[in-house]
Amino acid sequence: MTTSLDDDKAENVLTIPLQGKSAMADYMVVASGTSSRQVAAMAEHIEFKLKQNKVDVLGLEGLRQADWVLIDANDVIVHLFRPEVREFYGLERMWSDATAEEVVTVGTDG
């Protein structure tokens, strides 16, 4: 999944382990795209790759506006944002006790 995000030039990709912290999934992946078009494309590519690998996609929300797209792949929940929407909701702060692992940083200073 993170390979697909890397291929799509996602920014600030974080993988947050949820084992023992939540029953909803084992991992949460959070990433940003620079525009709604990029966020939608990333979501469509992830959905395609999941289905190609016979992983059930239990839900896909927000694709029409693509400001925040959520993909429920059972053990992994993926949140794709435009940067300003990600900053506004601060989803990572809700899981601050979990150890976030930065997977990919593309196109950022630092």
C-alpha cells in the first residue's frame, strides 16, 4: 500500500500501529496529496491494488470531493487528505500515544 502511495507521490505518509489500542484495525495509514485530483487518483489506485490482491475493501468514503478519502481495508484504514484538510482535522494528534512511523516524505523541506 505504501508503495502505491510512493508511486503516486503522496506526501507525509505515516503508518500508525493500532494493535492493542483499537479494535477497528491493526494499522492506520495517513497521507496527503497536493490536490483533490491527486487524492482521488491515490484512492483509486489503492482500491485497484487491494482488489487485485484479493483484499476486501469494506468501505471507500469521500471520493467525490476528495478532500478526505477513507479506505477501510479491514485490518488497515487509509486516510488520504489534501494538506490543509489534514492539518484542520489533526487525525494524527488523536493517536499521539501510538508510535507513528514516517514511511515516505516526498516534496517537503526537511
